[in-house]
Amino acid sequence: MITDSSYAVDPWQLRETALRLDLLPQSESVFALSNGHVGWRANLDEGEPHGLPGSYLNGVHELRPLPYAEAGYGYPEAGQTMINVTNGKIIRLLVDDEPFDLRYGRLRSHERVLDLRAGVLHRTCEWTSPSGTSVRVRSTRLVSLTQRAVAAVAYEVEALDAEVRVVVQSELVANEQLPERGGDPRVASALESPLEAEENDAVDKRLLLIHCTEASKLRVAAAADHLISGPPPTRHASESGDDVARLTVTSVLKPGEKLRLEKLVAYGWSGARSLPAVRDQVEAALAGAASTGWHGLVEQQRAWLEDFWARADVEVEGDAEIQQAVRFGIFHVLQAGARAEERAIPAKGLTGSGYDGHSFWDADTFVLQLLTYTFPEATAQALRWRQSTLPAARERARQLGHEGAAFPWRTIDGSECSAYWPAGTAAFHINADVADAVVRYIAATGDEEFERETGVEILVETARLWRSLGHHDHHGRFHIDGVTGPDEYSAIADDNVYTNLMAQSNLRAAADVVERHPDKGSLLGADDEEAATWRDAAEAMTVPYNKTLGVHEQSADFTGHQEWDFQNTHPSQYPLMLHFPYFDLYRKQVVKQADLVLAMYLRGECFTPEEKARNFAYYEHLTVRDSSLSACAQAVMAAEVGHLRLAYDYLGEAALMDLRDLEHNTRDGLHIASLAGTWMALVAGFGGMRYREGSLCFSPKLPEKLARLAFSVQVLRRRLRVEITDLTATYTLVEGAPLEIQHYGRPITVSDKSPQTCDVPEQTARAEPRQPPGRRPDRRA
């Protein structure tokens, strides 16, 4: 998509210089604005034409049945679908009675700019109506990072070459007609008019709509207020009905005159509060926004982001496209989690309805890595949401016959929504992924209160599941059987290495926190004896290894399976799960996404450098990357084992997943984890950053195409800046007390008065491993 000539490469913005209607659905995703609570897809201000209308509130969903041809114990009975809530973006325009519709008349110019430093979307266009009247329209849109419930639009119409009568209609619209979604009638039913009207109002320039969902019983309110400026006589009137509240503004403009509308929108929802309470909630949020005003909201947004970028920016010299892409990715990850505040971070953020708006393990494993080191407050909030869902996770574990808690594979409110057991419930590694995010956050922040109030409970309940799920054999070895690891082409496997090693870490961490906080452990019924069983299981954990091949097994006996027939698999048959039965995939050596390779990154201390190199080469020739989660993990490990050019190519794939629409589904929303993976590929891959035994460790190395890489991370209330060239790495403490880190295993201490510059050792070139035919990542020029 970005390779189209209408998209320019710019370090701090995404610019579209011409409107491509065939790319409209994709552009609505990449230009989307959100704060983690409110999400607006980048639909045109006038509402039409559109690809997929989208206004979202994090957590607002409707329930739908999950019928099965044959009933099975433990199958979830209801699915959850994120719904399109009240649209507050719409501002329709009539020019001398002609609807401003870019499919008609003549579009003289059209430009949209997503400003990553200001956090706003600008639009400028010039249009000549079918009757020959020309106008210029400018709009700026934001979803506030400082006022969580608020979004706003400034919309301006200017007459160009003749006097023109204009009518502007600012609306709140519920139950918009949506395009058909696939062939699942259950989803279509849930999305068709999901909001039942409860209250509407229009007084002067203020609008209000309140609705409730039928099945999930969630109450949703939206309110809008306006400031109008235009030449006299400019008049306005308002009206409302069940699903539409409208402010109509009329004016006559002479050439050069402008009509300007500033629209403030506030949202609120609740599954518990009464209608008056929710109404008061949005009215209060709207009053706060009105007090700040449009210009105040813009200034707050820029100031907030200026502080964020000082902590989170990544600078790349030598590849302008990657520079743009990594900032684009960081910005959208921030938007997905900044103000989620004890809600899930969906796989698509709030940029589209893909995956029904569900959250998966990739939020904990990929997204929270970036946020932990750049905006840790968001990580803490996301993990508190996980804690809030523990009652449902405990109930799910009991239903499955286990102790502790079983976090759901996919969910919105904390209950399991996956109807497919092998790639859903059997992927128990979600428990260890959540625990890993908890441990990482505590290590990076030193947040003792969080550890006591949130960490202990999550770690204890997840450890209990592993002890219940696994078993000791007659030799004393601990096994976890019948599970699915990250590679969903190898389901219901025994002793998946990723799962076992992550569970091992989970068990040890749980035992450690119970030892540090015996009073909290006691409240959960966890004592020294139970903690000892966790340590025993961790010490005896089975890690399959093929001595003949000299590689670790992805799972028990994996290397003994027949290898997939890659030579006779046509490029059009990828992704494989859409063209071959799962039965065939499950019994062959073929890997959907990095599994053992991801384990070597997250539990790198469990492998020697030689084992990592051999493992990487072996699994590289089996991995087809039918998942957007794969390329970034492969980039990290390719860099570590010395395949810098390959790592650079994988970086490009992760970074451009949406900007080039590589998986042909960006229209449904962005791949937030892959965007976070771009940061991982640069910081953990070429920066070589790991957290080991209480210390940040770096082993930096750059591919020849990159001249310089610089980034900042927050750790233990310090801000560390790292700047890497092909010869040196410089570590500078921007704020905080002196910090001890490691450079290639050598301890060094940095302080605000003593930056440290270290040599980067020359890298030994390795013969590049092969990939399945046709599945090598594109070479970056």
C-alpha cells in the first residue's frame, strides 16, 4: 500500500497525497485514531464512501451463540463480538444542494496526514461539484490521550471561486449499516442493529444518544457539543431520534470566506450503572472538554506525546522506510494501550473489527514488551485487567478439571470465546505468557506495590494450573502433555519446549513471590509446601532434545514426523490452513510461526550459543510464517546467531505488515503485535537487549544497511539512551541514579555524568539458512 505513489515516506508522519477508493478500507485502518478506550477508524468526515465504518469503545461487545454440530464438554457456549458504537465523526456537507461526495463531481486534490508527534489526523481537499461550484474542506481529528472519554473534530469549509450556499450536518449515528462480514450468520446477526435506543436529546448545539445492547446488557452513551463560526447570517438547528441526533448549520460564503465547526464528542459505557448515571458521565466528560476547548485539546495532545516520544523514540539511519514504520508502529501500539485502563488490548487495537475485537496472548508477549520499557503505566493497567478476570479463569480451570486459573485463548471480557479446542483451549501457554509479562514488568520497574497487589495472585494461580496440568513420570521428569504451543500447525503435542520453558519460569517466579510475600500467599492458600512442589516441577521440567540431529525438539518426537512437501506446495496455497486439512498439518514437520525460536529469545539462558545457531537453522527451513507474529521473533534470533542480513529482511516484513498490507487483511484493522515486533526486532534484535538476573544486557550489532540505531528504555525509574553504530555503542543515562548494565557480558556503570562508549566486536559471518521454497522474506534493497 505504501508503495503506491500517493503515499510518501516521511520520518514523523504518514501522508496520503491522493484518494484511492480501492485502498479506502486499508487507509481507514492505518490512519485510525485511538487512546485505548475510544477508537475512530479513519472514515471520511462525510461518512461516505467508506470501507468499514468503525467507532469503538474498548470492552463494548455483543454476545452471540456458538452452536456445535456435536456438543462437547467444556466448549464455550457464547462468543463475543466487538460492535460499532455510536459514530460521532460524521459531518456531512451540502454545497448548493449537492451532497459533498467524492465519487461525484471533480476531486481537484485530496491529502491526509497522520502526524505522529501531534497525535492528530489532518485532511485537506478541493472539490468541484457537478454543477461547477468549488470549495476547499479542511478537517483535523483527534482522540484525546489526556481526556480519556473525548474525541474531537475541527471542520472548515471555504468558498473558492464563487458565492456558495453550504449546509453542514454534524451527527451522532447509531446502528450504521455495515458491509457483510464473511459467511457466518451468527456474527452478522450480532452486528445488525446491536444497539437498542433508550434516550435521545438535542438542545441548541448539544446532542445526546443513549443505547443498550440486547444480550450483553451494556449501556452506551455519546454526547456532542459544538462551536460554530461563520459569516452572518449563519444559523443552526438541532433534532434527534432513536438512532440519529443532528445539528444542521447553514451559511452563505463568498469567495475566501469560511464556515468552521468545532465538534467535541464524549463517550461512556457501563454494564452496571443506571441510565441517569451514564448520561451524567458523558455530560461531565463533555463539560470538561468544552472547558479545555478545541485548541486546548490539541495543545494537550502535543505536549503529552512530546513527553512520550522523549522516552520511546527509536532512530534509524540508513533506511527511511523503516524509520517511518517503527514510529508508526510505536504510535499505534501506544494508541492501543495508553488509556485502556484495566481493559484488554485487542489484537487489532481499536482500528478495526478483525478477530471480533478479541485479545490474545500476543498482547502480553509482544505488545507489553514495548510498553513496559516505554510506557510502563499502560502495562500495569493491562495486567490489572488480567487480574480482574481471574474469577472467570478459575472457573474455566475447574471446568477443565484443573486447579488454579486458565486464562482464555481469545476474549473481550475475560471468558473464553474460542470454539476450536486444539488452537484455543489447548494453547495453555497463555498462562505463562501473562506470568512472563508480570515478571518482566516487576523487574523493569521495581514496582513492589504491584507485585504484592497484582503479581502474587496472578503468578500463584497460573503456577497452580501448570502443577495440575503436568505430571512426573516414573523417572521423576515433569511433563506437560496434550497442549498447543505458539505454532498452531502442531496441535495437541506433548512437551512443547516453548510451553514447558515458559511454565518453568512461571513456576519459579510463583515460588519466589510466595517466599517474598508469605502473608499474601497465605491469603491465597499458598504455603511453603505448595511452593516447593512448584520448584520441584520446574527443576524436573522436560526439554526434548534430538542428540542425533543436535537440535531441540519443538515438542516430543517432532523431528521424527514426516516433513511437509514444500516443493509441491504452490505459492497460492499459503496460508496452509486455508488450503489443507488441519489433520495433515498436525502430523507433519511444518511450522506456522516461530515457536522454539521464540522460546530461545524469551528463555535464552536455557540454550548455548551453538544450540541456538543449530536450532535456528533447523526450524528456519520448516517455518512458513502464516502468522504476522513470526517475522519479528525470527528477526531477533537471526540477529543473535549472526544472520544480520536475514534479520534485516525479517525486520522489513514485521515493520511493513500493514503499511504494505502484506497479509491482505489490513482493511480489518492493524496487526498491533507485529507493530510492537518492529520495536522488538530493532531493540532486542540489533540492539541485543535482554534482561538477565536483574540487569539490562546488550549485545548490539547492525546490518550493513543501517548506519546508526538509537533508542531509549525506562528501567527502575531511570531513562537509558543507547546509540549504536557499526563500531561502537554509547550508553547514556538521561535521568535517574547510576545504573549497572552489561555490554557483551562485561559489567559497566552509567550515570548522568559518565556515558560509556564501548566497542562493538566484529561479527562473524555465517552461511545463511534456507527457508521453505517461496517463503524467504523479501530482500530489502
